[in-house]
Amino acid sequence: MRDDLAASVAAQGDDDRIRAILEQVCQTTGMGFAAVARVTEDRWIACQIIDRIEFGLDPGGELEIKKTLCDDIRRCGEGIYIDHVAMEQDWRTHHVPIFYGFQSYASLPVTLSDGSFYGTLCAIDPHPRSVSGLAVVAAMQDYARAIGLILSAK
């Protein structure tokens, strides 16, 4: 059962503009799952999701914060881009990709217009994808900024 915060986060994400941006994320990255998440020190709550890989999460749904890379992004403020988990020394034995079974990952902070951290824009796929190139990174940064502006206006 969702609590007030999870319900509020899902309501914030109920926006056609955010859904359209997540569709663009999937198209740009080639990934089958994209999400905006509200990330706090102890919670990861789905704000809005596009799920073509049957990950099985809905807006308002939660992941255990310590089993996400978004927690690292919350702490460091930097994006993470992984083209092929199995081929990257730093990631092939990391517990998060192993737990969820993804091979590609892109995530970066979503910041509100007042400069505060809201959460992350993230995308995953069970197959390798080229997501660390300059064009994809720049597009993801633009998408995260646009989402931050939409959420700030709510």
C-alpha cells in the first residue's frame, strides 16, 4: 500500500510532457525502460515510467534505495552511463546490475529550478546500448533539465 509521499510523487509524474520525454529517452538510448524517480536518502519512488522490458514497476512503486545506482547519483550529483555492463571492469561484478539483470544503464540527476535535487532520470535495458557518447549524454542532460522545469512548475 502506498503512503502519502508515494501517492504525491505518482501524481507529480502524471503529466503527458513527462511521458513524452521518457518516450524520447527510450528512442534516443535504444533502451526499453525509462523512469523519473524521486530519490531521497532512504527512498526510491517511481514518478513516471515507460516500461517495454516488463521490469514491472508502476508510478508510485518503490525500489530499495541501496539496490539502486540512483542513490550514488544522489550522493555525488553526477550521471552514470554504462554501455555494456559485462565488458566494463567497474560494473561487471557490481551488485546492482547483477540484481536487476541490466546490461546498459544511463542515469543523471533531476534538479528543480531552485537548485534542489529531486531525483533521477534513468534508463535501463537487458542488452548493451551505446549511451556514453556525447550526443546521448547531451540529450539526456536536456531531458533531465526539461523534467526539472516541469516538476518545478507543479
